[in-house]
Amino acid sequence: MKKPATYKYIPIASASMENKLLLKDLFSFQQFLEATATKIVFVKKNEEGGVTHFCAAYQGLWVEQLSEGFASLEDFLQSQGFPGAASFYDAQSMGCNSFYDYCLLKETGITNISEVERLKEAGFVEGYEEWKSKKDWQALLPATVVINHAYDLYRLAMSNGFSLFSHFREAVQKGFLQSGLYEAAKTRGYENAVDFLQGQKAGFADAAEWKYATGLGIETKEELQLYQELELVGTPQLKHDERLLLVLLSKLPEKKKVSRNKLLELYSSERNKYMVAETENLHGWFSTAFTDSEIITNFLLKNEAVKPYGHYDADGEYFETNFLQNRHVLIDGSNVAHNSNGQGKSKAYVGNITRLTEELKRLGFHQITIIADASLKYRLEDKEQLSALQKEVTYIEAPAETSADVFMIEWVKKERCLLVSNDTFRDWKLKDVWVAKYIDFYRLSFIMKDKTVIIPHFEKAVGNG
């Protein structure tokens, strides 16, 4: 928008004055007018009507100055920052009042001044100056991408999900060009792009897990899972190879004789999973006690941790597994109380748990533990029977607002005990690799109709004679 007129203009054809003064430029002429408080300006025009000269008369003195292409002195004053009239009037035609904005329009090919305003508001005009000084930021660009001006930077940022330069700066400072990756890294706790890409390539869900693993010298998520599987075994006094053997024993079929050679073959196969493929050496964190097969045999004969799973016959050179009844068994209290398939839509009864407990005792189980959600006692239809059940077996409530599944699964992981439940833990299998791989080795399903309880595993055992 033009400023209000300061001068009154009077066209003239020519002027003949004895005392004529020529100033060096239009700025000097304008200063003269201000100094003399002159408001009337005479203008000479060419045949096309364009102003060629600005003139002024003051106390017998005639001052004449080339217009330098300006139609008025107001335009000249407004053009400060522009190199000349041509660029000023071109900018005006584009709705642009700033020479910087004008240059940006000309350089980028933008035709709408509102786009320039958007660049300014989003911080990319000033941000481009910072970008030019940051070689490490520029190094993030693909070889085919060139940033020549603020609009290029703006389009790059917008195409990668950034709308503000402040957000874009925050990301590139940490090595990210894409907003989606940057937000994902922040959510997962990664501090920079290098760590994020390393962690993701290695399969880690978040930075905390990645840092924990790297602190142990563990390189991949798969390797961490192998480590955690052994660490979960509730025998911290044992080396990793000893724990691995216990896990193997816990998965053998019940009441079976496994020859020493077969057992050593199975153990060797399991142990190979803990080797670095390139070197065929065990992972650095894997601690060992077994240096030869005789030490393994001695472990089977004498270590107390072996007894829940069976015993080794030195004369016959075989390991005989125990009946499952020798193992500790957990009961999924909520699942059994509802007599459900894991959906928990039916009514809950203490009587269901009591009948299952009685059946387990009849089958020969002695160590029975019930784990239930804290809210179960409020849903029971026959809650008055709960105190009697608690006197018969160990009954554990999970803390309020905490799923009993967490405690049951962790208990099975540590003890390799059994779990009676009709819940298939489908959701857990999607988020916990151990559950997906192993829970079905230890889970026993049940059938309950009226007052009859059947645990199919033991029906099969009887049927197989």
C-alpha cells in the first residue's frame, strides 16, 4: 500500500531559469525539498507520459533532477531497499513490498506473495540462512537434492512432514530428515538418528532395550531374547549352560527315558543356538560350567535343580523324566472361575476353582498355587466360599489394576512350572516372543461341565496306557 502523497505535482513542458541547480541523485533532491519545506514539485514528462524529471523552485533557484524511473517521490521513498525503479514497480505488480521477498519470488518462480508470507510465518526464510551455515545438516540430503533458496528448503521440509522450521531444525540437529522417523525415534527414546537406525536394524523396540543390550555386549534383539530366556530361569547360582540344560529337561515328555547320548545330542543342538554364526564361538555373555560330557553327567546326577524334572540313572545311562504331578502347577484363577476360553463372559464361581483344585490333587499334584486378579473377589457369585479355598491352597492376588497374566507368565518363565488355563494367550504371543515359543509347553487346558472336571492331557496319558 502506497503512503499518502507528500507533494503536489504540476506538469510543465519546459523551464527557463538562470539559476539552475543539478543535484547528484534523487535522494539529494528529496533532501533539498525537506530542508526547504518545499511541497510543490514540477514534473517533466516524455511523449508517452512518463515522468523524466522532478523540478522545484526556491527563492529564484531552479532545481532539476532526473526521475530515475520513478513516477513520484513517494514511490522513491517507498522503494528504499530496492536497487532501482524497475525492480520496485515489478515487485509492486506482484503485491510485494520487500526487495528480499521480491528476490525470493523471482528466484523461486513463486507467483503468489502469500506463499512467501507462509515461508516467513513458518520460519523458513530466516531458517534458510542457518541452513546454509550447517554442513552437517546439508550432508543429510540425498545426492539428487539441491537446496538453492528458502522455498526449496520449505518444500523439502513439507514433503517430509514438517510444517515449521523450528520442528525441522530440531529433527535435523539429531540427524533426521523425515518427521515420521523423528517422532518414532522420540517415542521410543532414541536420542539421534544413528542410534535409532542401529537399534531398529538390530530389531530393538526402544532405546532403553537397545542400551541395555549393548551394555551387555548383545548386538541383536534375537540375541537378547536368548539371553533373557536363560536369565529368567530361577537359578541365578547356575551358569548359562546349566540353565539351558534345565530348560531342555523341562520340555521333555513326562515319564520318558532318554538315553545319555540322545540327551547330549539334544543339548548340543540347543547350545548351538547361542553361538555366533561367523565364528562358531559362544556369545561373550554366555557363561559356562560344562567343559566335557562327564561334567554334564555329574550335574544330572547331583544337582538339586534337576530333581523337579526327573533323575539320571548312571548304570543305565539314561535320564528318566518325572510325571508332571511332580511339578509345581499354577491355576489361572479368573479363567477357571469363569470356566471360560479366555473371554471371561460367563459368571465367576469359587466352586469352579475348588473342583479343579480337587481334580489336580486327585491326579497327584501337591504344589498348587492360584493366581487371580484383585477384582475377581468382587465378581464371584459364591464369594462366601473363598476363605475355605484359601485355607486349602496358596491363593495369590495380583495388585490392583495389574493383570494376573503378568504374574503367571513370569512365574512360568522362571520356574518352568505348569499352568492350568483355557486362555491361549493370543495377545501375549503377539508381543512376547517367549510366550509365543514356549507357553504351550507348560499350559494345561481343562473341560468343566456341571461338576465334572477333565484335564485332557491326563486323559490321553491314561488312554495311552
